[in-house]
Amino acid sequence: MKRRLLNIFIVIASSVILIVLTFSASGLYEMLNFFRSIDYSWIAGGFLCMFLYWCTDALVIQTVMAALFEKRTLMSFLKVTMVGQFFNSITPFASGGQPAQVYAMQKMGISGGHAASALIVKSITYQMTVFVYTFISYIFKGNLFVQKVNNFSALFFAGLLTNLLVVLLYGLFVYKRSAAEKLISVCLKIVSRTKIIRSPDKLRRKLNIELERFSDGTAALRNKFDLLIRMFTLQLIQLTFLFAIPYLIRLATEPGYINIGDMIVAQSFITMISSFVPLPGSIGGAEGISYVFFGIFFSKNILLQVILIWRSITYYSNIIIGGVVSLTASRKLVKTAH
């Protein structure tokens, strides 16, 4: 409970800081003028993209469940998606989403093992999709950002390497579970010596449970190449909805020609690099990294306002709408996410 309260406090504090910085940098009068001058039809388009991102996420879960276990309505999985979005937003490394989603699916009458397996399969393809998306983006647009962003290559390859390690670890579980278990055991021994983890045995037991669930999911996935292709395609579309939002914000705030491809690629880099910031919702990291990348496309005097709008659409909407859905689904969800 203390950890969850701390995470919520971090989210609220960072939100207040961002708002205060935005107002202090521009002043109340200039801020009011800025928000009066916005074309809100494009902002509405940004929220629509976010809604389509959620719907596509629900469609991915529905696709996995229908192919491996059982069919349910898209609306029921949209609720599961919003539960996951909320708990992902208030926990470091988005670690609270899956346990809460498993519980929500159990409340729908779905087996906990089936729910966990489906969500793990979704996680595998999501990490693969992010890796491919950003790697291809770097091939075609990398030079632009090398020229305009200091230390871009170091930032990019650090994020790409971390993402690749996650993908390889997933692959190791799929094809060599014993080797993956040994690797985790070695990592736990090293970490336990540093005293960073207070209860390594408790963590080991929890990991063993997750490994069993993971095995169920990967066993079902091995002979489903067509399912992988469908999920990969859906998640490419899902990410594009998310990555297009800064372009719509640009149209709303500074009309004029801008290359949509450049902005989509920039957002893909922001998402990949900031996803491994060890704070709820990548707070601090997401804002800092976006400030650097958005500086290429937006005037400096409105950057903080732009970031505030962007985070309102892509992050705070997850907390507000996801929180309402989670509370209406069940109060016990709060006890499920760790």
C-alpha cells in the first residue's frame, strides 16, 4: 500500500511541477493567449487517436484470446485495456498493468492461466513491434536526428539495446526455458548481494509463478505464425495512432507544413527511450526527452505548453479514464496490482 501511495504521490507531484513550470515560463496572460489560439479540432483528433490506440489494444487481446482460448466481445476487452492503462501509468516500468488485467479477466469468467498467457503473448509481440518500428525509423530518418539532437546515437542505441535484450530474453524463454531460468537465477544472486532487493526468495517464488504462466503462453504461440503476423500488424497500427498525436498537436498550435513522417519517427524514439525510465509513466524522463525532440518541430516559447497537451492526451487520459473504469470494475483491482 505504501508503495502504491508513493507512486500516486510521484504522479501528482510531477503533474503539478509540469503545470507550474509551464505557467512560470510563459506567464498567465501569454498562456491564456496560447490556449485561445489553439485549433481544438486537431486536439480532438489527438484524443481520437488515443481512443483508437486503446481500441486496437483491446482488439489485440481479443485476437489472442480468440485464436488460443475463447471468444469475447471487443467491449469487454476494452475495459481490460483501460484497467491495464491505468495501472501501467501509476507503477514503475508499467509493472502493475498485467496483474490487474488478469484479475479483471478472471472477473469476466476467463481462466487466470489463459488470461496471463494471452497477455504475455501480447507483451512479446509488442516488444518486437517497438523494436522493429524504431529500428526501421532509424534507418530511414536517423540522419535527421543525428544532426539536430545532441548525443542522439547514444540515446537511441541505449534504448534499442535495452529493448533488444528484452526481446532476446523473451526468445530465450520460448526456445530455451532452462537457459532463461539459469540466467534469471544468476541475476537474482548478483542483485541480492547488493541488498537492493529486500526479499530475494519471495521475488524468486513470484518469478517461478510467472515463468509457469509464460510457458503456457509461449507453448501456444510456437505453432501460430499467422497469429504473430496478425498481432504484429495490429500493433504497428496501434503504435502509429500513438505516434501521430504530436503531429496533430503541431497542426493545432503552429499551422503550416511539417513532415508527418518526421514527427511520427520522433515520437517512436521518445517512446522507446523513455519506456525504461524507472518511474510511473516514465515521469521526468518522458518530459525531458520530448523537450529535446519536440524542439525540432515546435517554437521554443511554446514547448512546455505542447508537452503539457501531449502528456494530457497520452498519459493523464490513461489515469483519468482508466481510473474510472478500474474503480467501476472492482475495488479489489487496487489490491491486485503491485
